Amino acid sequence: MEGPGPGSQCRNHNHGPHPLGFGRLGACAHENKDLVKAREALPLIADSSNCDIVKATQYGIFERCKELVEAGYDVRQPDKENVSLLHWAAINNRLDLVKFYISKGAVVDQLGGDLNSTPLHWAIRQGHLPMVILLLQYGADPTLIDGEGFSGIHLAVLFQHMPIIAYLISKGQSVNMTDLNGQTPLMLSAHKVLGPEPTGFLLKFNPSLSVVDKVHQNTPLHWAVAAGNVNAVDKLLEAGSSLDIRNVKGETPLDMALQNKNQLIIHMLKAEAKMRANTKFRLWRWLQKCQNIITLAETGCLDFRTFCTSCLIRKPLRSLHCHVCNSCVARYDQHCLWTGRCIGFGNHHYYIFFLLFLSILCDWIIYDSFNYWSIHCTTTFREDGLWTYLNQIVACSPWVLYIFMLAAFHFSWSTFLLFNQLFQIAFLGLTSHERSSLLKQSRHTKQPFSLRRTPYNLGFTQNLADFFRCGCFGLVKPCAVDWTTQYTMVFHPAKEKVLRSV
Ligand SMILES: [Zn+2]
Ligand SMILES: [Zn+2]
């Protein structure tokens, strides 16, 4: 014989421990009074031969039940609590008794108990999968709604009986079945059961994420947000729930989270919205690029010497694709180690100012370091010689020496680069990349070659005016060329051939 009765059944039924949470507590609150009564009702019985049929059913004493039924007991007759024998057999997982009672005329979907439930509802609440299977085989209707408005699958969700959820869905029960309030199992799970399951489990059956309930017109995501169910929010966002649907009050899930002041959920929803916007933007960029390729191809301009295969765009003149920045850079100069960015048309003049001010700063530090030593150290280079002088300034202030050395190091490269850049800009009208490319090419040509004879060299003052985009009292006017959109030469067209090869 199995355990002593439904009380024990209720405590020992085999569907694992329930996590604490209001969902489960909510479910317990729903747990019908019949179950409570069943628990209270059963002291151990010493002599099974005298017990009544309800007790015999609860305890699964098949012979005694058979004896009473054959003696004329009507199996359809409910007890004083309006509970049928089939209910007691179902809640206690008495498979043989269920078969026996049905063979004797018991009604499978008999309503009973305080919640007006069927035996199937009772079996589902208790998580008895074998009993659910048996009752369905006998034609029990899983779509029937109990006194609380829940169908079988809703109860399985509330009580977190995953095997029963899976079985009911596999038997054809709709995963989007609504309860009396129009809530689907997914909404119920997101609202009532804290934690990732059974929300995550239900999502495997492809439920509707955008369906709304009858009363509040909330989506499952709204319900998860309303309950502060972080795990369910996470699962629903991962499954692609819409962030834009508004409920009957016109609120999106984010509006609800802001009202509830749930910072974690607010952060999750905002981060998801940002990520989706980026994805949309990337898709838009991709479509733009496709359109670009079509236009270039159809106008005969799709030349792979001037087409960037990484950015899928037509490269502007003087531009280069930087693989570190993963972008085409207009009038490319270099990828700068010191700034970690590319130097090009947009920021080249700032780079010159950076080098200029860095040189001035380092120069100033060097000058003041010498001043410090001359005031605070009792030695001079002329009187004591180099070795003594160095020893003295190390002993005088190691920190000043350290700063001096740093300044000297940065002064050396920044000054060198500054003069190099100014020379290229003013005298050659070239970028660093163009200069080095032309120098490389010149090694392979036998003809005499001058870096100054390129179409970009417009003379010292014009080069400077163009570069810094400023005139000089009307004497020089900058030539406004936008190198981000310049695809062909606008001046010195005869020299375009030279440029193409740069
Ligand atoms: Zn590119
Ligand atoms: Zn770069």
C-alpha cells in the first residue's frame, strides 16, 4: 500500500521542492480548502475493513472500495463536501481506483469541492502525471475552467509542474489558452511565479509574446515587470518581447518599471532598447550600403580599386581604410599610436595643435627643471664637470629628474613629428601616408621624381590656408574641398593619374 493518505501524499508527492516566492505562495493561497481538509482528515486507521468508501479511496484500499461499490454504493454520489470518489482517487494518485470507478459509471469531469474543480484539476495541482495521463485517456477535458478561472495548463504553470505542462501542450492544449481573465500561461507564469521557470520552459513552446489579457491589456512582459520578476523579464527580453506595446493605461513595460522604481528592470529594459536600436541602425546601414553598391554598379562606377571591400562604400580620393578603426578615413594621414585614433581630414589640424602644445609644455618643463637645479643644487656643470653635476642633481631631487626625463622624451618625438608634419603640409601638400607611398613607388621607377610635384601641392601659403581652413587678410583664400565626398580631382585634372596611384 502507498502512504497513509492524502496528507502524506500532499507532503510527499514527487515533483521536487518548490522555490520560495510569492508565486508559489500565491499558488498555495489558491490551494483549495479540499486539500487542507484532506490533510486534516486522516489519522491512521487500524482496521481497513470498517472504513467508509471515502477513506478507503483516500488510502487506496481497493478491496474495500470494490466491496462497498458492489454492495450498492453509487460511485457518482458526492460526499457531504460535494467531492466525488473520483476526486479523492485522483488527488491520491490511485490509478486502479480511478479505472474501477469509471468502469462503474463515474463521470470523468465531475465538478466538485469548493473550487468546483474536476478530478483532473486536482491531479494537476498535485503534479500526478500518471493520473493526468489516465484521466485524459478516459476523455477528461483539460480546457475546463475551475472556480478560480484556471484551466489545467494554468494550474500546471501555477504549481510549476513542468512535465504536466509539456504533456498537456503535446496533447494539443494551446500554449496560448486563456483563463477567465484572458491570461495565457506565459502571463500567469511571468506574474505569479518568481524565477526563470516555468517562464523559460513555456517559451520553448513558442507562445505568443504580444498577446494581451482582457482586463489590463498587458503583455507577458508587462506582467513580469508589474511583479518585479527579474528572471522572467530577462527570459522574455531574450525571446524578443516587444518593448513598445502599450496596455489599457497607455503604458509600455518601461513606463511600468519607472512607476515601480525597479532600478534593475529599468536598466534591463533600457539596455535592451539600446541594443535593438543599434541592430536596427546596423540593418539600415546595411541596406544603405546595398543601395550604394547597386547605384555604383549600374552607373559603371563600381571599380574595386576605389571601392572599400570592408565598408562597402566608394572610397573618397585620398582616403584609406584603417583596419584598427575599421573605417575609411578621409584624407588619411596615419593611425596615431599616441591618441589611439586615426588622423585624417576631420582632426588633422587638431593633431598639429596637439603636437605644438605638447612640445611647448615639455619645453617649459625642461626649462624649469634647469631653473630648479640652478637654484636648489649647489653645483654647476661648468665648475664641477658632468659626472659630479649629474650626481648632484640626482641627489638634489630624484622626482624633478624623473619629470625632466619624461618631458625630454616627449619633447623629442613631438617636436620631430611637429616639424615633419608642418613640412609635409606646407611644402609638399601631402599627408604622411601619401608621402611614404610616393617614396616607396619612387624606388621602383627609374624616372626622376619629386614629392613637390603633385596636384595637391598648391604652394606654401595656399597649402597652409587650405589645411587650417583660414585666409590671410584676403591675400590667400582657403580652397574648400570636402575630402569626405571628393571622388575625382577638381583641380589639376591632368595629374589625376598620379593621384590614383597614391
Ligand atoms: Zn573602409
Ligand atoms: Zn585608425
